Amino acid sequence: MTRVKFTDTTLRDAQQCLWATRMTTAMMLPAVEHLDNAGYDALDLMGSIQFDVCVRYLRENPWDRIRLVRERAAKTPLKAGLRSKSLVTFRILPDDVVHLWVELLVRAGIGKLSAFDALADLDNITETMRVGQRAGAKVGGALVFTESPAHTDDYFVGKVRDMMQRVEIDHLMLKDSGGLLTVDRIRTLVPAMKKVLGKVPLEIHSHCMTGLAPLVYLEGIKAGADGVHTSVAPLANGPAQPATQTIARNLRGRGFDVGLDDACIDAVSAHFAAVAEQEGKPVGIPCEYDDYHFRHQLPGGMLTNLQFQLEQAGISDRFDDVLGECGRIREELGWPIMVTPFAQFVATQAVYNIMQGERYLVVPDEVKRYALGHFGKLVAPVDPDILDRIVERGSQSIPGEPQPLEPAVPDLRRRYPDMSDEERLMRFMFKGSQVDDMLSAGAMVTDYTLLDTPLSKLLNEVRKLPSLRRVHVSGPGTQVAVSRDPAAGS
């Protein structure tokens, strides 16, 4: 019986998609032991966005999060994603900064790394992968899937072959950030990639925006893929990954061994269902199929943000026009994959084109840098007429060719002589007082209490009412009064 490997995404990508990455470490910790005992191949925990939200919004030290989860997950490797040569911003950073980040991730407790470049320019990730291996982690590449005339099966197979010639990878992830894989495509792409990969495991990572991902997973495994990335419901479906429970049940029905402990998964599911109810967080529900998604290919989270931004600008009625413009721009720019950072670049340019009434009248700096190759080799050339407009109307301070970046770590260590490399790197990534604000918040909260009485649940719901100033509850032998300080908001 063939064994299928499962990677859990509940603590990273799933909560990023459904809870805007606002899951605190305290919410995670009660579930970690169950996740560790469930039989997963890896637990997806950290990426660039998690660092950003931990520092700026949750006031948690992201390095401490890794260590705390590692203490409770002794058997299962923790996984982190590496996004090309950038960290928490869209800027291309000096190599020594990126390499130091990789080394510190492994030192803190990350045991598995997946590196991807949105242009699949392997020059941008090859040395980073080697650094991860030298640090002691299992390292693999990730190829981001998209639909375009340029992204054929032969294109992806060529990238696999090139990657394997550069680095002795431990796994390869087919990363479908846009939920664009179809059953027909997975049936041809997986066998073609596995023919080159041989015994190197192929993992499928997709999102449920089009409703196709659960069936794509089943057909991908049938076609020869070795593993899938899933989340425990209720943090599954919607813009997140398929549900572990559903995929495991269906694979068992097809005769595959999934090697998962259902009792552990049920315990994790029950915990996060209770957290979602207590905190007022959304739970994932299956999406209807939307054929138009294949035209614009914007990730699910970006669609919500885009709608809000257009409402703020007073042009919410132009939403469909902006989506159509995204598809047109993507073709003109040589079919960039609609994943961070290029999805943001394309959407921003589309909004400018619609609002200005003249296309490319305003050109963001990032779009010009992309068109001139500052982010790497383009998959296909930019339309010549569009390139002329971008060069002419974009910032003249951007050089025509990318310039090499000087090392930055030696200067960081001179500027902050009495700090750890972890703190130095955070100060490099976050400007102003953001790191100080995080540190001044004190020790990270690690205890999370689930309310288990009707009264405690009632008071928790009342606490969320924005207009509430005071509530008094009385009963036989019970007197409870809760006041909200208007100045403090609590």
C-alpha cells in the first residue's frame, strides 16, 4: 500500500489565509503536541509574513515562537518558506542578510526549508538552498504554478532538471498559490515532473479558491505525487488548503495509506474550532467554482483587500474593470506569476490605469524594476510598446540594469555590537520603533484559556461590543460587573 506524506499548514498558511496571520503563539501551543503525534511529515510554521505580523501587530518575538513550538514538537520537523532574495518587504536584499536569516531559522528549530522565486530564476535561490543544507536542514525547491502560454509542462520540467543539477534537493513542492491547478493539468504535469525527480519526493500545495484543490490532490497522488499540504478543519477550505480530514478519508477510500492518527487530528480540530468561536474568527467553507479567476489569477486574500481599497477610493463599481485590467497587464508584462510580490505590482498598476484613464500614465517603481529585470530573468519579454512607456514614465532614478548589493551584515554587527544576530536582523527588517515596541511588550504570552462556562462565554461576547461601557450580571450567589474604559478601549 502506497504511503502518502502529509504536511500540516494549520499554523502557517491556513491561518494566514483565513485569520490574516493573527493566530497568536498562545493559541497554537495547546495543539502542537497533538500535531506532533498525528503522523505529519512536517509542520509548516514560518514565512516572511509571519515575521512581519509577529513583530508589527502581535508584539511577539518570532524567534521565540519557533523555539516554543520546537520544544513541544520533538518528532516532527518544523518547516519554513524562503521567498527568493527578500524577507518581509518586496526589496531585493544583500545575499549575506538572506543567508544569515536562513542560518538563524535552522538554529532556532526549523528543520525543513522550501525555497521559491516568483520568476523561477534559480540564480536567486540556489546559494540560499545550499546555505540551508550546510546549516543542517532538509532543503527543497518550490516551483510556483500558473497558467499562461509560457508556463507549459516542458517549462516546469526544465526548471526541475536545472534545479537538480544545481542542488541535491530533499524534496520539490509544486506550489499552486492561486488555486489554478486543474484535474487535466495535474494528470500530465505530475508524471512529467516525477520522471525527472525519480526518488525525490514531489509535494502538492494548493488553495481552494476555485474549489478544485481537493480533487486535484487525489488525482495528483494517483498520478505519482508523494505528498500533499493540508490544514485541519476548521482552518481549511476557502482561500486555504483542503481539509486534512477530507483528503485522508478519500485517499484511504482509494487504497492509500495516509499514516495519520485521527484522534490527534480531531483534538486539533476541536481546539481551533473553540478558538475561532471564542475570538470571532472565520472558519473555512468550500468555494464555488469561478472560471473568471483564471483570467486575473489574483490570490484570494488580495481580492478582499482590493475591494476594500476601491471602496475607500470611491470606485467600488470598477472592481470588475480592475480585475480585467490585471489580466491584460499580466500578458503585457510577460506573464509574471500572480504571487507575492508580482501580484501586488500588477494589481497596483491596474488600479492606476483605471483611475487615471490612461494606461501606464503612472508607473510604480516596483513595476519598472520588474520590467528592467531587477527581480530576475523574466519568463517572457515585456511588450515593447509597454516597456517604452514604463521606462519613460517610471522613476528616472532606477538604473537600467540591476546593480550588485554590498554585504550588510558586517555593518549591522558594528551598529549593534551588544545584540544577538536575531535582534540585529529584526532591526534590519523593521524600521522605526517597531522592534522596540515588540520588546517593550514583555515576555510572550504562552497560556491560552478557553472559556468553558456559559457566564464566561457571555461576558466574552459582550466584551466585543464596541458601544458597551458597563455590564452588570447578577444571580443567586453571583454578582459580576464589567466596565470598559473609553480611553483604553477595554
